[in-house]
Amino acid sequence: MKFIAKARRILSEVRDAIVQAAFSLVSHKLRAALTITGIAIGIMAVILIFMVEAGMSSSFARQLSTLGPNTLFVHKWKWGVNGNDWWKYKNRPVVTQMDWRALEANAVLPEAIAPIVSTDASVTHGGKELKHVDIRGSTAKYLQATGWQVRHGRFLTEIDHELGTDACIIGADVEEAFFKGQDPLGQRLRVGPSTRCTVVGTFMRKGNAFGQSQDLRVLIPLSAFTRSFGLKRGLVLAVVAPAGKMSETEDEVTAVMRNARHLQPDQDDNFSVNRQDKLLQGFNQMTLALNVVGVLIGIITAVVGGIGIMNILLVSVKERTREIGVRRALGARRTTILLQFLCEAVMVSAMGGFVGVALGAGAGKLVDVLTPFPASVDPKVVIGGCLGSILLGAIFGIWPALSAAFLHPIEALRYE
């Protein structure tokens, strides 16, 4: 019975403290609003940074899935090249069909090798035009090397490449733009200024990666691509390694490429064999830097917001010193006074946190829609923002609350 009575008394004191704290905030609207705004802006900035980071991570994972989990990419460029090395890689020779044929003939480990070349061009059908479509040329091994899937129809065959047929596979955005509600198979498209192709299949939808649609794509046979767009563009060779043999395959590909290009032992490679883990390593470094920025902003926000909360409560204690003295003289306990001011601090901080989370989520949606940067809501970040703001109020409110609770009643009554 004593425990129940004590629990009821504590609950009653907490309820009264919340009511009095709310009344105090309403009585000082401007002061409370300024503190809430400061906290909200800081929380919004932190939420926005972590939303962008979460969106980029999700987008990057989708992008990696299109590369194939065990695929190496042979190219003149090395992934993640910085400005200092740009000219070195720019002067390298492009990867050619001779390199591709050398790997096909001499590399033993790869399960598949798909040459890929791309350009940007317009696609038209029935008087409608789509600009900046990703036009790619490849062979029948493209699906195995990249992990893409055909939704409807068929894929390219070796015969399509050997004969340079007009077959093409279109992405989901191209299909929706030209053939919504229709069967696209057998339809004719004009690719670029003069190339004609016949739709024989459609890709499964892939979605966006880093703000760019992966579905605005048309794939044609490599031979048809070179006939239409020329031979100047370098290839990317997608090499599928057996499971667990990425390093061995990379070593073999490097050896074959060096031999095909007649490089001496003391000469550096004039090509790059790119792996997903290298790309992932660079991305992780970037997200780590972004997380550090977010944490630093969070710390600065906490300190500035906490000082603001402490200041308004210390002012409130000064203004209400006589009231505290009267209440203490009438029997109010120190814990009651402490709870009142602590509730006021937590209430201001929590309101700022909730407003900041809402503004951050809204700003993140705008960034996702209006900019190339993807942003997605991470429930952990939202919950962390709300709980962090409550904890902020409790930490920075404890000193003013203790100051009020330990005022001597007689001294407080004498205060003018």
C-alpha cells in the first residue's frame, strides 16, 4: 500500500510539473519560440545530412547490383580517379575489340566476357522524341555480366552481333514513354540521327541511381553500334569471375592484357581492372566524411541549443525566485520544484526536436525530388533525433532546476 501511495504521489507531482511547465512556456511565448527555433534548425540540418547519406547508400547499393557481384571491369579509366591523376589516365589508349578478342582467346578463368560501349542520343517513335537516352552496344553475354533481366520478349543473340541485326532491348522508361498500354515487341525506333532498330525485348525496371534513371536505355548489338556511331569510343569489358576467385581472375586478366598490349615488365599498366570492393571502399570513405560532418553539426547544435535552454531557465528562475520562496514556505518539496523546471527544459527541447525532425524530413523529400542527390528517411535517425532532443533538455536543464530547487525559502522571499 505504501508503494502504491508513493507511486500515486510521484505521478501527481509529475502531472502538476508538466502543467506548470506548459503554463510557463505559454506565458513566455517569444522566449520559448526562439529557443525552439534554434533547436529545430540544428536538428533539421542533422536529419537532412543523414537522410542524404541513407539515400546515397541505398542508391549506391542498387547501382552495385547492376554491375554484377563477381564482375571485373576492364577500362582505360580507374574508378575514383582524383584530379592529380586525371591527365595520366586520359592519355591511356582505349580498350578495343582486339583487347576483347585477346581475353576471349587466352583467359581461362572468366565465366563470361561482355564488351560494352555507350553514348548519349535521342530516340524517336511515332513523332515523339526522348532525349539523352543511354544507348549501349554489347553482346549476348551482357545479361550474365551485369545482372540485368529481360521482362518481356528475348535478349540479343550471338547471331544479332555477328550479322549486326537491327534488334534492340529497351528500358522501362522508354517502354512507358512510347508504348504505354501497348505491346512494344516488333515496334520500330529511330536511334540517333539515322539508325533504325526493332524492339525484341524489354528490361526489368531498375530505378534511379545517384539521381539518374537506369531505365532510360536502349541496348543494340555491338556491331550495329559501331556501324552507327563509329569505332572511336573505347569499350568497357565486363569480366565475370568464378565465385571466390576474383583475385585470381584479376591477375589473369591483367597478364593477358599486358601481353596483348606488348608491355615490358618494367612498364606500368596502361589499363585498369576495376572491382566493386574498390568502388565500395571509396564510397565508404565519402560516407564516413559525411557522417563526421553530421556528428560535428549535431554536437554544435547540442551545445548551442543546450546553452539556450539553460539561459532561458536561469532567467526564469530569477524571475520566479519569490514565487519559489512562497511555494517552499507553504511546504512544496525540493523535488517538486526540480521536476517543474526540468519538465520545462525537456518540453522546450522536445518541441524543438519534433519540429526539426519534421522540417528535416520535408527538406529531405525536396532534395530527393529537386536535386540529383537521393534522400530517404531512416527511422533510426528520426527516433534518434527525437530522443536526443529530449535528452538534451534533461542534461542542460538540470543545473537551472537544481538552482531553483535549492533556493533557501527565506532568501527567496526577500528577493525583489
